[in-house]
Amino acid sequence: MRPEIDEAVKVLRAGGLVAFPTETVYGLGADARSPAAVRRVFEAKGRPLGHPLIVHLPGADHLERWAARVPDAARALAARFWPGPLTLILEKRADVPDEVTGGQPTVGLRVPDHPLALELLAAFGGGLAAPSANRFGSVSPTTAAHVAADLGSAAAVILDGGPCRVGVESTIVDLSGEAPRLLRPGGVPREAIESALGVALLIGGEVRAPGTLPSHYAPRARVRAVAAGALAAEAARERDAGRRVVVLAARDVPGFSRIALPDDPEARARELYAALREVDARGFEVAVVALGSLEGIGAAVEDRLRRASAPRPDGT
Ligand code: TXA
Ligand code: MG
């Protein structure tokens, strides 16, 4: 076994935290069977208790250890999309700690598609409760350097798997109710799930989920997401109001600083969070971005941009 995996497993068995790469974003993992270890995740993130965490599994053969019931739809989606960026919400077994599920009767499960994550999970041999490895309310990390900048020494080990291949979080589908429901758009496009299930997904719904709060995924700077034709005018309006403005765009907008953000949805997903972090790192007060394609993973990217641009609790 690789020495860093060996070290990570020792940390996890002792109730410590390990940051690890997944194909979507980096996760901050703890032994999902240990309430004390899971509480440490909330402390490290500054996340309010009561928000449920996703349990990452070594394989679909672990489903029954966490879910009280595995409906056919769950088996079909797991067979089709795991390992991959899809989280299934299922009725939980009674022995799943409340710390993991936020006291809800359900548990979120996924098998991540990253060689280091799979190696870690196989060596650990159980479930890892892991939210994105960022401070609560900030932008999800897509490199090991992002994790180190956010969480410092809270993770005893940070496994470096390079930049994440997908770049936005997993799609969350709730299969615990009467009909399958999409709770969060993500790495697996909704259309792909609907075609695998042969039914349309209900959309949204009542969840106390941090990823579904309007102003989640936001950098410190204000984000203004506008129609493509309005980009230059909006940037000018912000500049004229005296603010330090940057545009997030694939091409230059004359007269403005620019941070590159591709138009192609997959490249855009991969680069979005690093671009939002760069906005803050370079001290801009406002980032203006044109809303893009809703095709495929584009729906997830535009969801995150809309949330980042939603009014903050302080009204700005
Ligand atoms: O791609 C991802 O999903 C990443 C990587 C690390 O796997 N993880 C991630 O975790 O985004 P986090 O904690 O940042 O977001 C998890 C989302 C939250 O919106 C949470 O409320 C929801 O999953 N969730 C987890 N368990 C749930 C449950 N039982 N019912 C409803 N929503 C749940
Ligand atoms: Mg998160």
C-alpha cells in the first residue's frame, strides 16, 4: 500500500480527518461510523450541526450496510453511474449515526470516481462521511492547495490527486420518497438519470441542505450573473459605482480585467471554483459573469453561479 494511504487509514481509524480528492471536489473525510470523528468535521468546517453529510463508499456492494431498503431505482442508478458524481438519498439503517444524517431518516451515499479516493476507501474498508473540504459557506476546493488554504491543519492528511476532473459537486437524487426527486444538479446531467430511470425527476423540494441554500458557494466578492448580452453594460455599471470589477469570461471585454472562464460547459465546470477563488485572491469586489448553456453539466454550473450571485444574508 502507498505510504500516504497507509498513513491516512491510520488517521481515520484513530478518529481523525483526511482530505481526499474526488472527481467532483475535494472532500474532508471521517469514519462515518464514529460520531466523535464526524463531529470533528463540523468543527473543522465551521458548519452548523444538523446539516447531513454524504457517506462515500468503496463500492455499491456496501449499500445495504447503510440503507434500510435499496429500491430497484437505486440499484439501477448505482450500476449505471457509480463510481461517479451521483449521490443517492435512501432510507437509513437504524445504526447510521445521527451526526451523519443530521437526524434525518435518510442517508446520502455515493461511490466517488477518483483512483486515490477509491484506494483510500478500499484500504479503510468502510464509509467515509465527507463534505466538501472548505470552510462553511465558501467555495468548494478543486485542488489540494485550496484545501490547505481553507482548512490549514484541521486535516491530519491531505491527499493530493491534482485538480478535480469534474469540478462541481455530485448530483443528488432522493429515492426515499414516492417518486425520484432531484435535490441538487451536479456532475451527472439530469437527462442521463431520467433516461436511466425511464421517468422524469421531480425537482427541488424541502431539504435542509447547505448546498441548496440560496447564497451558498459564494466567494467574498459579489457575483453578478447576467445574460450574455448584458455583460459589458453590467461591468461598466459596477465600475461607475466605484467598485473593483473583474469579468469572468472566455474572451476579453475591452476596458476590464478578466479571469478566464470557458464557455464549454465541461471546461466551465472544471474551472469555475478556481476562478471564483481567484476573484477573491486578486482583491476584486465584484465579478460579472454571463450565464451559460444549461445543457448537460451546464445546469449544475449555472445553478452554482445563480447561488453565488443570490443576495447575501446582509442584503448585498
Ligand atoms: O460531490 C460531492 O457531493 C462532494 C464530494 C466531496 O463528494 N460532497 C459535497 O458535500 O458536496 P457537501 O456536504 O458539501 O454537500 C452535501 C449535500 C448537502 O446539500 C447535504 O444537505 C446533502 O448533500 N445531503 C446529504 N445527506 C442528505 C440527506 N440525507 N437528505 C438530504 N440531503 C442530504
Ligand atoms: Mg459543500
